[in-house]
Amino acid sequence: MDEHDPYRASSAALTAPLEKLDIESTTKVRRFFNWLIDKAVGYACWAVGAAVAVVILGEPAVQWFEEMSRLLELVLSVVSMLAYYTLMEGAFGFTIGKLITNTRVVDEYGRPPGFGRALLRSLCRFIPFEAFSLLMSEDSVRRGWHDSLARCYVIDRPRNGAPAGRPRHSISDQFADGVLPPARPAAESAP
């Protein structure tokens, strides 16, 4: 018998599809402290990096920092912010601020976001007035544009292996117990 029979059914194991979760975001106060701590970490990294450069390179490094243009300073800060948030959230699902406040970033399935979503979250932070999107969001939602566009949530860290949210119930699940009236036969529905 030919093992490459195109008419034979596949023997591949089926896996259950991932289930989207109803996820509750953490409070706006915790989100503010995440931002504040991450800003402080960013400034500390810049200061340490500058100090190391001055110690190693000496006077030329000092002169380079003093003569740095505003445009170069802006480009370096954007690149460092993109790298920090993308690498930390992509690899671990949290930043230093989220680690301290005991929060995590998850996707709509309750998993860490991965590098693609983390990069999209980081890029969305540069949308004008994006910082106000979280402040102006409804208290029941608590998501900024960088969360909703990347389909992510910032949640309180689950304890003891608990899931990040509750499974969503589809409309068909709600009506599975026969709540809908039975369909009429085709002969009755004709005028």
C-alpha cells in the first residue's frame, strides 16, 4: 500500500484552538506607577551609560555629550525606549516597573505578548496624545491605545497558576440549553 496516498485521511493530532479570555486590566494608579518607575529606570540607564563612556573614553565622550544635537538626543531616546519596552515585554511579559508593581502584559489569550506585539505596543506609544488615552478610558476598561491596538492587557500578576482571565462564552453557548424556540419546518413557514 502506498504511504503517500492523497485520498487517505490525515493522521495529524488535532489540538484545541486557543480560547480568548475576558481579562480585567489593572488599575490606572498601578499603570501610572509602572510608567513612573520605567521612566526612572530609563534615566538611570542613560546616566550609567554616560558615566561608563566618560570613564572609558574620557574627555572626548564629555565633549560629544555636550555637543550632541537635540535631534540626535531625540533619536537616541526613541531608540532606547523602543528597545527597552520591546525587549523586556517581548522576552518576559513585564518591564522593571511592572515587576515592581506586580503586573504583567498579556495578549487576549492570557499569554505573554511576544516580540511582535511588544514592538507594536512600543511603536503605538509614540502616537500623539496616546498617554491621555489611558487616562480617558472608562474605568471598567482601563486600556490605552498601545494596549488595544496590540490586543494586549496589563493585569495584576495571577497567583498560584491562576489563568489571566475567564473563558469567554459565545452566544451559541448561551442558547445551547434550548432557550431559542425550535425552528419551524419549511412547509409551515411558506405562506
